[in-house]
Amino acid sequence: MTDAPHVTDNPEAGRFELAVNGQLAELTYRRRAGRFVLIHTGVPASLGGRGPGGRLVTAAVDRAAAEGLTLVPLCSYARAWLQRHPDTAAAVTIDWGEGRPPA
């Protein structure tokens, strides 16, 4: 049995990375004054629907929660994923901006 690929943080590039079968999925971010801003999730088409995007967003939630940062999902994928996974989203304060999801 092999271990699942691990999400790593590349702070110099400002992104979380997940290598799967030689392909790289990434979630770019910026830290700004107590805020963890999610900019863009990039997942190769061949990996789409197999979970790497969700694993990247979960890593961002975990980081924001551990460091007491407010998560700001500017990335449309991250925003939609968080809306579909309210239990994970509840682990951190989220600034939804004007497009706050319905209650």
C-alpha cells in the first residue's frame, strides 16, 4: 500500500503544492495583515474530480486555523468548495466579501 501524496507549502512561491503522478496541482495564496487570501487553484485536467483541489483548500483552512488567520477565498474554486463543505469551512473565520454564501 502506498501513501497518498502529501500537500506541501512552498512559501517562496506563495502556494500549496500537490504532486500526483508527476503532475502538479497548486493553490496560490497571499498573507496580508492577519488574512490568508486564496488567489487561484490550478489542477491539471487529468486530475480533475479526483480530489487534489479539495486537499489543497483543506490545507489552506488548516493553516489559517492554526495561525488564527481569516481566510479570504477570492479563488472561485476554493469559494465553491468551501460552500459545499461547511464542516471544514467552520474550522476558520472566512471573509466571504459581498458574495457571502446563503445561510
